[in-house]
Amino acid sequence: MMACVAARELADGEVVFVGIGLPNLACNLARRTHAPNLVLIYESGAVGATPSRLPVSIGDPALVTGSLMVCGMADVFQLFLQNGRIEVGFLGGAQVDRRGNINTTVIGDYKKPKVRLPGSGGAAEIAIHAQRILIVSKVSPRAFPERVDFLTSPGDRVAKVITDKGVLERDAQSGELVLASLYPGVEVKDVQVGWKLRSRAQLGRVEPPSSIELQLLREVLDPQRLYLGS
């Protein structure tokens, strides 16, 4: 469901900075359905990638074949991202707060953390320079506190947060995330975060995956097929 909703957020022809995991699945699903001209850019240096199968990492050889360009990581960040050419960036994190700020650094106090996380990587750069940010993350009060323990990536450009219950989006007046739509069978009370989450006056209902989307996810893009040899 999350992969389908994220895929539907992408318009044909957009330039997308792809992340591994659900964003990778979503982008390749969109390219095979409504957005065949999606320009996929991977951090490793594959620009305009058209993988014949779901790549398992940013260094997957499938990203090179048929791509428009293969360059160094520095070129991806300097020539494309910092130059304002990335229209959509996907991000995730251990914590996302009410303003879309992301924490991928520490849980707890920075000097004596409960958990030390991987850090920013390229996330802060993407959050600052991509024109629109989409976050994909399962929702819970722990993962969505009122305020992040450490601000790794600013949430100013976060447009939507795609969760396993529904979609949050930025309110134009308050700048905070609000509940915009729910998945089938989910009610407002099921979306639990660490603050008093407001809802749109008219909540949308997200359409379930179509038969074509399900077929592609199960028979073409299922990452387990790579390991099972099918």
C-alpha cells in the first residue's frame, strides 16, 4: 500500500532522487505504470536509470545498463542536487516531528544517546535542495514525536508523509503536518503520533492498489524473486 501511494505521488517526467527500500520500489512501480518518463537518479551516480529489475542497492549493476549518464557521487550532489535540478527527493528517518523535521543521528541526548544512528549521509542535502520532499515511514508515537531528539534534516520542503495508515501533509497556514487521507479500513483513531494530530476538514480515502499495481509488485518488482532465483 505504501509503495503504491508513494508511486502515485510521482508525475511523468519528474526528476527523482531515489532511495533504497520502499522509495526504490515506488519509483520503479511508477515508471512501469503512469510515469514511463520518470528520470531516476541514484546516489551512486546512475542518472536516468532504467533498471530491468528492481535494484537491490545504489551500486547494483542493473542501474548502469541503459542509463543516460554514469558519474561520480560528487557530480550527483553538485551538478544535479545543489543545482536545483532534483524535483522530488525521498527520505525516511528514525523520528519525524510535527513540522517534518527528520532525525537520523541519535535517540536521546546527543552527548549520551540511548541509540546512535547512521547519521545524515546525503539526507540533509536532499532535504535542503530538492524541490519537494516525500517521507515514507511507518507511523507510531515513538517514531513521530512532537519534536525530534536531534534535527538531522530540516522539514521545510516536506510536502507529504506516506505512512502505513494514511497520508500526512503540510498545512499551509501552520506549517505543521496534518492528516489528509486514510487507507481502506483505517480510522482517525488508528493514526497515533506524539502530538495532537489535526485532520483536514474533508479527509480523503486512498484507493487500494489496482490489479496492475499488485501484479507488478508481486511478479516483477518483488525483491525476494532475486534471491529465490525466480
